[in-house]
Amino acid sequence: MSLVAIVGRPNVGKSTLFNRLVGMRQAIVDETAGVTRDRHYGRCEWCGTEFSIVDTGGYTSDSDDIFEEEIRKQVLLAIEEADLVLFMVEAQTGITDYDSEIAAILRRCSKKVVLAVNKVDSGEKMYDVYQFYALGFGEVFSISSANGGGTGDLLDEIVRNLPKDEEREKNAPELPRITIVGKPNVGKSSMTNALLGVERNIVTPMAGTTRDSIETRFNKFGYDFMLVDTAGMRRKSKVHEDLEFYSVMRAIRAIEHSDVCVLMVDALSGIEAQDMSIFNLIQKNRKGCVVVVNKWDTVEKESNTMKEYVEAIKSRLQPFNDVPIIFTSVLKKQRIMQVLEAAMKVYANYSQKIPTSALNEAMLPEIENWPPPAWKGKYIKIKYCTQLPTRSPAFAFFCNLPQYVKDPYKRFLENKLREHFDLTGCPVQIFVRQK
């Protein structure tokens, strides 16, 4: 998925535009400059094209020199990561020294730059826009991120200049992608090294050692796939450095581009709120999932410890708790091959195509035994179902009154699908359509 970075000096309205593009008030907006400190990422869809978007926010500081250094570092990191840069300026203030400095950096880079002049709220302010042609980026887009004026034309231009998925897919090898994710210091790099059998990634006791998402091809034991080690993902409030922010951003992009995610959890702390945030991110992106409880050798055990631990994890993961859970000690190399086997089994489930005849043979008797509840005296009859040609498992059920089939019945259909077909570790989408 393509990435668009919004850059510019503080208080030009980057967070306001970001909130408008992602369709929710995700970033704090205030008239004070420098409110955005923790950076925000989101997803935007326009005319059928979906892309990731980053609000990079400006810093404020008592010293001008530090401020210039920080904004330069921020813009350079954003440019390096992004497929397209959205450079925002403000109509009322005109071209400032910071605008000129950022423009000079952007002109030297090889990335496509779209220039947006914000706070053009009235016809009179259109006259303030023309001065920005002096920055040398060709067409200038006048917008008002507060009321949405001009954002349609801006999005048209962004989508027109994003790299096409076909171009990206030509360069990428057609191999399954298995990504190891989790909080800092749960043993992701140690797991990668143990699976590969070589010290491929640097491992230290200090959290945050891995910064980039590191890809390695795994071709052993009859398996052939891309293994991706990612940076630890902390809560946004704990992320203070640019480097760590972009490490987390790369980890999120690695999830978006993966087929199966191996979520590593610390056995001593169990599944915490941040682990749930990462799990929800995997689920939202509709990726296969395996949960690995690492450092199991450090836990004091009784006869039912593992069984109780599994039940506790599954209760936290509801409703999507049909995932393999494996207990490992990477340092002692206990059960690490089971992780590999589980990940490849989930990938097989994730990419399977169930024949329509087998699907109807299994599901229609179940629907007949437990039909959808009638709605205001109207009976719902599901006649037929089929698997959709999507990357992750998705099924369409055709009936006479699709609008009356509610979520509880969709969950019933999903559970019955899981009973009849092996969909362990895969999120399942259910669509009800008009016959």
C-alpha cells in the first residue's frame, strides 16, 4: 500500500487535513503551533484507491536552531519513507523561511511532491495563492482543510501520482510473507535468528534495538517464504524520537504487506493493552495470525498452567479467537519449529479456495436447521453461497432480504464455516447480498 506523508512547518493545518482524509478526529487540533508531537497514521480511500497517510507535525522549541534541525530531520525521514509528499503551506502568512527551506529539500529529492495551500476559506484569499508558484512545484492546489474546500481535486492529484499496484507487484517476489510483530523486547529478532540458524539480526537486552523491518528469504525444510522482523511497537505516548516513530510506521506497513503475522507476547506479562492494539491492527488489515507466548521457561508452572493461559488469551481475543497459540523459549530453542509449521498452516488456510459445491453442501443444511430470525413478519431465505475472489477468506450469502440479516447471525454463519472448513488463524468476512 502506498504511503503519503504530509509535511510542512507548524500550524499550517496538517492535522486538520489528516483528520479530514482519514474520516475521524484522530489527531488533536489547536490554534497553538506544535500541538502534534506523537505522529499519527491512518488510511484514506479515494475513488477506489486506498493508501496510508502520515501526519508528521512540526516541533516547537525555545531555541530556533534546534527547531530548524528537528524539522529538517523530520522532513527528510518522511521523504525517505513516503511514495508521495504532500507539502502544506498557508495562504495568509505567505512564503516563510521554513517553507523555503523545506521546498529546497523537496526539490532535491526524487519523490513526487504535491503542493497544497491551506486556509483558503474565501474567494478573496485566492489572490494569496499565486505567490506559491515561486516555490517551483508546478500546479498549486488551494484548499481549506477546516471546511473541506478543494480537497477533492487534491485527492484526485494524489491518487493520479501514486505508484500503481501492478508496478509494485512486478518487483516483489511471489512468496508468502510472514511478519513477526509485537512489543519491544519480547524476542522478535531472537526468534528470526533461531529460525534462520544464523545471527542475522542484532540482539541486545535493550528494547528498541531493531529499527527497520528486515526481510530475509527462508528456504529450508521444504518451506519457501519471506520472513520479516519488525521493530517493537510501543504505545504512541511512549514514542518520542523520530527514528522510533518511523520504525513503528515501517512495522505497520510490514503488517499491511504480510500474509500471516506472528504476534509475540511476553509470558510474564501476558496479553496487555498494547498486544491487543497490535492484534486489532492485524485483524483490521485482515491478515492471518499466530500467537507465540515467548519466555515460557521463566514462568513457574503447575499441572494446568498452560491450559489456563490459553483460555485467558482466547477470552481476551474474542470474538476472533480461533488462532493457534504456541508456547516457546527462543533462547532454549523450545518449540520454535512449531511456530513455523503453524504459520505455514495458517497461510494454507488463508489462501485456500473452497469449491462452491462443497460450500453449499455444508452450509445450506445448517442454514435450513437454523434460519435467520424473521423480521416484522418477513421470512429470510438464504438460497446460495460462494467464496469471493479476495486475498483473505470472504464469503457471500445470497438471500431475498439481505438488509434484515444482522451481525449475530453473520457470526453464526462464520462459526459454522469454521466448523466445516479449516479456517484457523484467518479472519473471515461475511457478506449478505440480494439474490
